[in-house]
Amino acid sequence: MNDNGKPKLAMYWCASCGGCEISVLNIHEHILDVDAVFDIVFFPCIADFKLQDVQGYPDGYIDVCLFNGAIRNSENEEMAHLLRKKSKILVAYGSCSYEGCIPALSNLTSKEATFQTVYIDNPTIDNPDGILPQTMTKVPEGELELPFFYNTVKSLDQVVEVDYYLPGCPPEPPQIWAVLEVVIAALTQGAPLPPKGSIVGAKDVAVCEECPREKHEKTIARFYRPYEINPDPDLCLLEQGIICMGIATRGGCGALCPQVGMGCRGCYGPLPGVEDQGAKMLSAIASVIDVGDVGDDEKLLEQKIEEVIATIPDPAGTFYRFSMAHSILQRTRISENGKGDSE
Amino acid sequence: MTDQTNFEPMVVGFTCNWCSYRAADLAGMSRIKYPPNIRLIRLMCSGRLDPTFVLKAFEGGADGVLISGCHPGECHYLEQNYKMLKRFLLLRKMLIQMGIEPDRLKLLWASAAEGARFAEEVTKMVETVRSLGPLNWSKVVDSNGGHATVIPVLAKEEVTA
Amino acid sequence: MTEERIGVYVCHCGTNIAGTVDVEEVSKWAGEKLKKDGVVVSRDYKFMCSSLGQELIQADIKEKSLNRVVVAACSPHLHEKTFRTACQKADMNPYLCEMVSIREQVSWVHTDKRVATEKAKALISGGVLRVAKDEPLEAIHVPINPATLIVGAGIAGIQAALEIADSGFPVYLVERDSSIGGHMAQFDKTFPTLDCAACILTPKMVDAGDHPNITLLTLSEIEQVDGYVGNFTVTIRKGARYVKEDVCTGCGICIEKCPIKVIDTNFEAGLGYRKAIYRNFPQAIPKYPAIDTEHCTYFLHGKCKACQLFCPTQPNSIDFEQQDEVIRIEVGNIILATGYDLFNSRRIPQYGYGRLANVFTSLEFERMCNAAGPTEGRVFLRDGITQPKTVGIIHCVGSRDKHYNNYCSVICCMQSLKFAHLVKERTGAEVYEFYIDMRTAFKDYDEFYQRVLQEGVNFIRGRVAEATDAARLPGEEGKLIIQAEDTLIGKQRRIPVDMVILSAGLEPRADSEEVAKKFGISCSSNGFFIEKHPKLDPISTLTEGIFIAGACQGPKDIPASVTQGAAAAARVLGRIQSKELALEPIRASVIEERCSGCRICNDLCPFNAITFNEELNVTNINQALCQGCGTCVAACPSGAISGTQFSDEQILAQLDGILSLPINSGKVKTLESVPA
Amino acid sequence: MKYGYYPGCSLERNAIAYQQSTMAIAKPLGIEFIEVEDWNCCGATEYFAIDALAAYALVGRNLALASQQKLNGDRNQLVAPCSACFLNLYKTDHYMAEDNKLNANVNEALAAGGLHYDPGTVKVRHLLDIIVNDIGYEAIAERVTKPLFNLRVAPYYGCMIVRPASIESFDNPEYPTSLDKLTHSLGAEVVDFPLKAHCCGGHMTQISENTALELIRRLLKNAADYDADMIVTLCPMCQLNLDAYQENVNKHFGTNFHIPVLYFTQLMGLAFGLSANNLGLGKEFINAKPALDKISSEPLKKQRRKKRPPKETLPMPTMPEES
Amino acid sequence: METNLQTSRTPTFYDEVIRDTPGGDPNLEMCIQCGTCGGSCPSGADMDHTPRNLFAMINAGMKEDVLRSNSPWYCVSCYYCMVRCPQEIHITDIMYTLKRMAIKEGLYRESSASEAPGFSETFIHYVENYGRSFELGLATWHHLRYHPINAIRMASTMGLELLRKGRMDLTPTRIKNMPQLKKILKKAKAIGGTT
């Protein structure tokens, strides 16, 4: 089947928004190089291949598979296994497949609550019979098996082995191209590939290094949500009380968000050696909370700290916005009554 | 609650080298008994406590985590216990969001002289955690609503690139 | 990287451990089940800490090429050093040896042998996984600057200064007051020998004032302390005296001519007066007077200058333009001897101090007895002319009381006995001592008690309920009545007296917390500075290079203060002579290529070990200043700070280990019942 | 300002003058008292000697009613003018908070009557406390129209208003000064009364009269020694003992005391220019009129020449007073 | 918690006193025998044992002697001992406990204050039946019982004067919801004990 001798490229989406596909196209004229080098064999967004086509490929037929999106349901997982089998290099492309990203925020609640919100309570929903996703449906031709919706959203590497990770929500075009260049060089000239399991297309230093804002010794007396404050254009956002995850997030993006006055959301994930981005972020900013000099009165101290903490309304959602599935705890625990404890 | 009757809670304690670890020493020297459900890890200071450790403990099977440090104003490193206190309070808020009852994470100020109190507080904590029942975090994550998480056909086939 | 070869050693500690933990089983288990984690040998032994036990480990290190050792025995606070030294002698890096406490944390606190054995296994598993992550380390060596700073020139500080200076090393002796001598200079006689305080203190003060190796800085306060053991930089503010020390001869004419007289609340304890230009007493060291700007007419209203006018020196010694001076000095060690404050007796209204004229504090009475004091040593009532016929002395004022100070102030019993003797000697009055317990421990003290008993002083065992002028019965009119239970007869008694002396307790200096913070040491809950160890190291603090002596560490009398001053000096001299000091290598360091320059950690270090390099946009940690608490390690959001001996890897490995065995892995259903 | 009000049995009858004068001064001070509906006796010092739990439950009923009736909204402050009532209410609330078992038992008893009380929900305060701390000395001085110049008053607190100290007190338990300052703000001359917080004998008049008479004598003698024209107090028991038993004291000890004993609220009323009839004056055993007649419209010229003490006199202590 | 630090203080009387004193730990074991309580007591002169002495006796297990003592009955609840006690012992509350125990054991009759409980009992009789105290009835009944002559004196002088000045009622006042109060008190007594 190696008809034209070109390396085979696939890109597939699972629980994701589609932004990753757009980001690949966002490499502008380099897309022509991609087309020149690769033979696209599966890319539902831009080319009409069917599942049967992929199933028909021999194992390892695909040289590079860019897999984006998290594992939300049984179909996602099935596709992950299939593409793993058919690919030589499987890349977790983008934050969703790398660490869960926005879809994994639903790990902060239960499957039932998610259904309730999405299919019943949502103001734009018209579902008078209250029908929820099923695993079976009857059609005139007979019964169809439908994907099963999981309780917990997972990252790609929690269901199959992953060769490389390309973080970002979505990954930044220059980084994408840089990674593709390495892969092309490897495939065409036999250049060495980075060690398996590497995170590619990102730096090993935090976003702050790329951020031009002026930084000082940090003490934070309270936090502001972005709409509550008009930040100084030159000063570190965190020092102004805006939660900026830049300190705990891999750089490589060029600090785009902080540069335009929006705190880093943390989409490039934790730094090397850090297992849990949220825990580290929590530790760092809690350490610099400033409650003034209240002496050693325990109660007063606690009260003052609680006042500052109250200005962070949703710590879990904030600190794990992108990394929930990959965090140590992965999800919230559903108490006996079946409801999530998260607000 | 399922296996409540046989349930023996596992509590991990992070102690400060200068105060609470010595309080544990003192409890020992005074032969004061407390439940064997606690296992201690020594840090130089409660300020060393990275929230990651707490999450790791819960994930690894602990039903409760005890963090102990010097009383306010008595930190061996002057004020680092305050930094721990700040992390503790924010962490507790986040753990509530993660469905972990606040009583599973306890903060205890204990000086090196408070051996008896240390034992007493450990006893109380073990009993509190016992009444909360097992946390069993591995089950929390595994549960996928009764549906097998791995597609049987594909799972068997080992994949190599 | 070489493979880990770990030896596990389980101590019986006689029956201390073996009585509750099945040590043979634990040792066997570790040898088998922890093989996968690198354990190559596991042994148990009666007493691991004995020389035979140590040799056992050393032999294994040699013969079985061990490169890691775990000793499961008592608390590391007891024997970590022992086993590390043993390992070092066998050419293993000492920091690759870990202790697991299965005595204090297992056998001594649990009773069910099976569960205790399982817990011991779990803790050892933690130790084994942790030791595998240990890294070889070297102790940190720092040079010692031979100069010493001593803060506080009371008897403890003076003693320490002289010891060091006499050995040939430079000393900076800093005193807040205008002259040295501290509380002792205010006293008349000292117990139990009744030596005159001035006679024994003055020579020492003169020595300290003249010593070529002592730089005396009076009216001076410490502003800032930077640096670390061996290399402190101290900023001192030397207050303006308004008298030129290089010209003044100390003749005292200015004092005589000064028209302003004010109550001396400091040296005279409020019982006497001094001038606006003053020195505490004629033999004060230094001899130069100082101007009190709060009361000096010139400073208040711009005129007078009588002192300047009458000053006989050429050039004139008075300098109204003098300014505070900020001095920076470099020292290797610091001794704090900042003394105590007297308990404020007004806090106990029922003793009437401040309301009833003839109630005096102990310090007032000391000044009254002092021949150089306001009454020239005569014992008078507040009117300054009447001798008392009956005197009541109340012990434990503000001490041994949960409402004020819970501790015993140590000196009050002996001081009160001394007062009784002095009252008898000078007035022949009837004396009543009201005490809870008579505490006359130490050499010759109880003999003094005997002597005062012999002198006919009345002792009433009972804490005084109140001292009042409300007469109830005939014979009480015009007197102060002391009401107490005489606990030895079980009856309430009312003793009318002319004078009441309150033996007020000793308190930490009002600013002790502040001072402690400046020097990076801590105060105990009662406010006195905390020593490193209450018995074995009462003069060191937990901050390297900072020592404490005298009453700043806790109430104590003159002999004890002198002893501590000398002991602190000896410790400092030892340091100076060894020229350098080895410190535990528990330190944090920045992995520069990981540091993004976010500066989260920059404000977290109370020892100022963390600095920011603007040029490279990275943070640095000064290894000598770092005390190893690890707060910055935990806070660094980039994982760019690592901490030796307590790294994330070590801690998480230990956590894995201790969680590897459940609490009730055996079959027995319930644990020992532990009543709540 | 609105407060819940617990008058207590004494103010209904024996201390009717206290009740009348309290109500009279409340108006000009802008205080509104709302009485607890169907309150019962606090048990005084007697019930606790017989059955502690019943005693706490008895007091608990009052607290439960006050808490239920939300007399002054969320503040739920309950004012008691009688020191014994004040102490019992305050102590019960405090001990219930300290002692879980007591709390549970009291509530079990209350439940039998359909009531419940959570300690801490009612803040119990003495009348004097709210007058000096909520109204303040300055505001009181502003309302004075007929200052009590030339009247020498010994302020007498008794025991229970400032004790025990394990309960947070609004004034020093040994040497309180709030009533001194209040009396001073009315224009009166205040005696620094050494026995101001000593015991009046309490119920000893009933159990061991001689003991009580001696305690009363001490107070009267001390007030007389200090040339007080009258004693002012804030507790019905203190007033009764010092006033009604004064003749008994004179008989028993052969003394001749004639020191009227009034409530501080009565003096406040007089200084505010209120009519004596509305203040319950005349209900005292020792007629206060001769003493009140001493009040002059102008402050007497200070006769005390600022005598300079002889030069040998030693200065008085300069240690600062406790704040 | 099991601890071998426990002292071997055996007398159970000591534990009873602590147990029956509500309001948190009365700190009785902390007594250092300083005598501040005995020195402060306004009626100390009339007591056969000072409070300090009683505490030593309690510690020695001298139950009968303690409960026979007149001291608790001379306690005027002035709380001076309690505020001054350097060890923060709840002395006044302990005195109440001793009174209750003395009544229970009937030993008060042997003390020199044998009539004191009668006064308290008369007092609570009114409280339990009317919800309010009743001074006239109280004084009269109490004195009729113990000092008939006094009662006449009371009625003739002070009582009359109080009546005349409108400071005493002839009949007791009754609260409205007396059944509720009775239920509460009945329940409290049924729960029993002192705490």
C-alpha cells in the first residue's frame, strides 16, 4: 500500500473543540510542505476517510498520527486503541489529549450532573421528554450500539501508550511547525527523534521567562477576577492579584495571554519534574498571600487568610483548568447522594 | 458505607522535625498509647509541605492526612508555619471541591513538649476518619459507571510503534 | 550510576522494641520482600547502637559492598549521628544512612504485636525507598570571623565580654542604657553572702570600659542583623549623647548646674530624681553624662545651655548638634544578654501598688537600701522621713499565677529574705514574710534562710489575698493591712504593717519578640528566648552563631547569669579558635536553567538567603544563609528549587513505602481497643 | 438602641426603685427595653446548691425564651440590671458553651418544655455595661442638667457584676472603675472606695445573720471613714443588705451609721433633672434626702491648696497603669 | 486514651467532686495550697475549714469530714477566690458541688450551718411552684422554721417597712406557662446527676 512512498500522516479528534485542526492549518504556507512530505491517510476534518479504511491499514501503517481530544466515551477509547495499533508515532496533540483540558473539567462533577446540565437544564435545550444519551437505539434496520459515556474524562496516555506530547490549547503554529520539521527530518533524512515520551513544542522553563512584564518580590493581599481590575500594563499580573498560571506553566507559547493583559490559563501544562500543576500553583500563590502583621493570634490569622482565599472562588477549576485528567486526583469524588461536591 | 466494620483508616502524618516529630518522640518516651493507624513522615519544617504530598497520600490510599507544625509564633524557622497554614487553608478549600471531606485533612500545632496532646489529637483524628469511612481513591478514579473501561477486543493486543 | 545495595538493620533495643515488634520477622520480611527495592542484607540485633552493632553494619558495608543503610531503631534525634558516623568510618557517605523510628513511633506507643509489626514493616519500606533516593553530601564549611558582638552589658554580658577579650579577641559590647552594669548596678547587697553589689561589679565594669579588645557602645541599639554564622554584618544605631566623649573628663559640673530635675524611672526605679543631663550614678561607666532631650530646656524651648556654659573643658564637651550614628560591624558570633524587665505590680490591683503610698516594689526597695540611692540607704516610708515599725514582704508577685506569669521567678525568695535582713538591720522593725513555698536551692542559700529565721523574722505560709488601707478592727487604723490565710494553721489573718514590699517577678523584656525576630531566634510562649536544649545546651539557640546568656533565657540570679555569660564565651572562643564550622548540608538550591525568574520565592526566606539576579533573571540561594526549612522548595511552581536530604523524590518515595502495607493486613478482625 | 430586658424577681418588688429609675433614664438616653415574655426566676444563689442541672435548666429557659423572641433582632443582647441574675444568665450561657455534657443535658430538659437554646446566641450584659460602654460617659455628661456637685459618693459594685474572671468581664474584677467614672460624669465627687468590690453578705442575712452584719459593717465603716455622703450601687441584694440592715448593724455593733444607699440609675435620673417621684426615691430605709440636700448648683471651690509635698518625700510609683 | 502517666490518686470522692462540677474542668488537681482562697474569703473567719484546707481533705479522701464542714454553707458566692486563684480553680462552683453532696448524704445536719439548706429549699419551693421567688414568704417560712422569734421581729420591723414602702408583695406572682417550667425542671431532675 506504500503507493507513493511518502510518510503517512493522520489526524484525529476525540473530545475536543476542533481548534487543534485549525491550528494545524494555521501554520500557513508550511501546510504545503506538509502536503509535499506526507501522504494524508486519515483526517476526518479535511479529508473523507472512513473507519473501515483505517481498519484496513496494516498495523503501523501510519507514520505519524496527531491525536487530539480527550477520552470521554467508549468510542473515543476504541479509536485511540485503533490508531495506536495503526501508527508508528502517536502524538498526543493539544492539551485535551495531553492532560484532559476543558472537557476534563467535567471530572469536577458526576456524569449524571453533566447530563442534567447539558441535556435538561441548559436554557437553550428543547428536550421535553428528558431524553438522555443511550447506549442502544432502535432504528428501522434494527438495534444500534451507541458509545458509552464515561464517568471520568481521561487523557490519551491513560488509555494507550503515547510517543510524544505537543501541549497547548491549541498548540502555537511556530511550535507545531518546529515539531513537524523534526519529524520530517527524521522520516526523510534519518535524523534522530527525541526520546520517547518527550514533550515537544514547548520549553522547559515557565511562561514568566518569556513574559516581558516587570516582576518583583511577590506578596498578594487579595485576588481579582479579570473583570474586576484594570491591570497596569507593565507589571506582573500576579503581583496585581490577577491569577496568572504562568509561574507554573511551561513556556513556549511566547507568553501571549499575559502580554495582552490576560492571566495565563496554564494550557501548556506543568513544568518538567512537576507532577501536579494545580498543586504547585496552589502552593506557590498560597505561600505569598499577604495578610499584614496580625501577630500570632491563630484565629485572627486564619480569618485573614480565609478572607484572601475567598477571592479565589474556584481553586480546582482555576488551577486544573487544563490538567484535571492528568492531575494526581484526576476527578472529584461523588458522595453517597450521587451529587458532586463541587460548586 | 460498605466495609465499615473491618475498616481501619490509614492516616499519613507530616511532621516538623523540631516540634511535632519531637512531640511524637515524647509520646513514645512517655509510653502514651495511640492508634497504630498513623504513619509519620518527617520534614524539616511544615513549610516544606508541598500540597502535592497530600494529594499523593490520598491518591496512594491514605484515608486522612495530618499536617503538624510549630505553634504560631514558635516556628523554628520563624514564620514558615504561617506559609503552611496558608497552603493548608487553600488546599482544604480545593479538596472540598474534589469531594474530600475537610475532616480528612487536619492541621495540628504541636510543640515538642506536647507529647500527650499529640497522642490525643492523633487518636481523635483516627476516630474522625474512621467515622468518615474509607476514601479508597483508586476506586474513585476507576469507576466508570459499571461499563468496562477498555474495549475487550482491542485491549488484548499489545501495541508497539 | 551504581546500583543501590541497601542494608537493613532492625534493632531489638533489648525488649524495648522486641517486646512489641516481632523484629526477627521484620528483618526476614525486609530481606525477602524488599529485595526488589535493592535490599541485599537485612539483620536484627539486640542493640544496634552498641559498638558491636555498629561493627556489624561496618562489616556489611565492606563485605557486601553496601552503598545505602537503613537502621530501624529509635528516633533519629537520638542516634542518627551515631549511625552516620559509623557508616562514614566504613567509607560510606554518611548521608546515605537513614533511620526509621520503630521505638518511639511503634513499640512504645502501640500494644498489639501483630499490628505493630506490620507498621514497623511499612515504615521500614518507606525508609528503604527513601534511602535509594538519598544523595551523597558533604558538610558545609564556613569560616568564622574572630570578632564577637555582645548585646546587653549587664553582669552576664560583661562577664562574657571579659572572657573573650581576655583571650585576645575583639568584642563589641552594645548597651541600650547610658551606662553599663544592668540591674546589678542598681542593687545594694547580693544574696546570700551580702556582698556589696557595687564592690564586686565596679571592677568588672571598669575592666570592660578600659579593655583594649572591647569596643563599648552605650545608648546603642541593634538595627539590623545580616549574614550568618561566622559572617554576621550588624547595623547599630548609636544614640546621640550630646556630650563629646573624646573631650569630656566626667567631672560632673554640668550635672550639678543643670536646673531641671526629673523623676528617674530607669535607674532609680522611679524612687528618686536625676537631672536632664545625667549619668546613672557617680561611678558609671562610661563616665560621660548624657542629655535627656525629652526634658532638657534647651531641646524643649531653645534656651538654657547651662551645661555648656559651665563645662570646664577646652573645647567644650557639650554638643547640642550631635546626631545618632549608624555603625556597621562584622562579627562571627553573637551573644544576647539582654536581661529582664520587672513585673508591673499595678497589674495586681489588690496589692495597692500605685494607690497606696507605702507599697513598694522590690526594685524601689533595692534603690532605697543602696547607699548611693535616694535615701542614702535608709529605710523610710514614702514620706521620706518615717522609719517603718512593721514591714510585710509579699512573695510571688506576678509569678506562679496563670493570670500573669505562670513560672517561678527564681530569685524572689532569696531576694525577699535579703530584704527581711536589711529591714531588720537598718530599722529593727518587725518583718512578716508571706510566701507560698520557700525556694532556697543552691549553695549557701538555705543557710541564709536559717540566718534570717534566727533574726526573728515572722514567716507566714500563705499567698497574700490583698493589701488594703480599709481598717476593719481597732489597731488597723492608719496602717496597711495584709490579709492572707496562714495555711499552717488554716486561719485567715490580718497583719497591720507600715510598709509593704512586693517581690515582683522577672519578665522577658517588653521587646523580646522583636529582638528575637531581628536575630532570627525564637521566644518560648512565656517570652524568654528559647535555648537549643533546656539541659544539654542552654546557651545556644537554634540559629547557628547566636548564643544567649543571663535572664533573657529565663529568670536567674547573679551566679547563674555569670556562669552562662562565661559558658557562652567559652563556646564562642571554641568557634573562633577552630576558625571554621561544619554545618549540616540540608540546603535548598536553585536549578538555574529551570528558573523562570517569576520571583515567587523571593519573599519567603526569613533568613534572607534568597536573592534575585536581575541580570540573569534567575533566583539564587546563599548556601551559608539557608537553614534548610524547604519552604521555597515547596513553593516553587516550576520545580526549580531542590532541597537536599528532603527532596520531593525522597519524600514521595518514603510516602510510597509507608502506604505499601495496609493497617490491618493480617486476619485479626479488630485492633487493640484504644479508648478515646 | 433596643435591648432585650430581664428584670428579675427583685426588680418587681424589693428593688422597684431600681426598676422605676432604669425605665426613667432609658428614655432620655434613647434606650428601648423589651422584656422577655414570661421569664422566670434565675435561681439566685440557692438553686445551684440543691440541684445543679435543674438550676441551669431554670436559667436556660430564660435564655431559650430570649433567643426565641429575638428581642432586639440579630444582636440578641439581653440586659439584666440585677447582678445575680446577670451572673447566672451569663454563666449558664458560658458554661453551656464550655461543657458539652451540660449543654446536652440542659437542652434535653428544655426539650421537655418544647424549648432549645444554643449557647452564644444571646449576649448577656449588665445594665451598667451597656450604659457606660454603649452610651458612653460623654453622652451621659451631655444629658446632665442638674450636676450632683458637692455630693460625695462611694461607688459600690459588689461581687457578681465583675466576676468570676473566667468569664470575660467588662471591668476589672478586682478594682473596677466604670461606676466611678459614671458617677464622676454626673458631677458628683467620687470616693476611691477600697471595698468597692467586696461582699455585701448576700443571703447570709438569712442563714447566719451575724456573719452578714459583720460584712455589712465593714462596708459602712469604710464608706464612713472616707466621708462618703452616700453609697451608690447596682445590685438589689447589695442595696437591700446595706440599706435595710443598717439599723440592725447599728444595734448589733453599737454604731451609728446613716449612709443612704441608692441605685446609680436614681442618681442619673436626678442629674438628668427627672422628677424624684419617677425615680423611686423615698423607698430606701435610710432616707437619702439629707445627703441629696448637700448638692449645690456650683462646684465648690477646691479647698485643697496644691500643697507641695516636703522635699524629702519620695515620688509615687510611675509604672504605667494597665490598660 | 490509655496512659501510664495517670497518678495513683485513689479516692473516688475526689473524682466525684470533679465530675459533679459543671462548666468545664474545675482544675481541682492544680491546687498548690497557696491559701489565696482562704485569705480572700469574706466569711473565712466563720468557716471551720478554709477552701484550701477542704481541697487538701478532698485529695485525702476525707469525704465525711468535708461534707460535714460548714464552709460551703458560709460561701457567699462572691467569687473573690475564683478570680484570684493563681491556678484558676473553679472554687465557687466546687463549693456548690459540696453543698449538693452534703445534702444528698445528709451530712450537712452535722455541720454548724445545719439550717442553710433549708433556706435554699424554701427558696426553690417558690420558684418551682410559681416560677418567681417570693421574698415575704421566703423570709417568713425560713424564720418560722428556724428562728421563730426572729420571724416575729422580721415581720414586725423590716417586713412591715418593706411592705409599707411597696417593696414586698403579700402574695407571690406566678408565671404564665408554669406547666412548661415544671416539665423542664422535672426532666432536669430525671436526668439527674448534677451535670
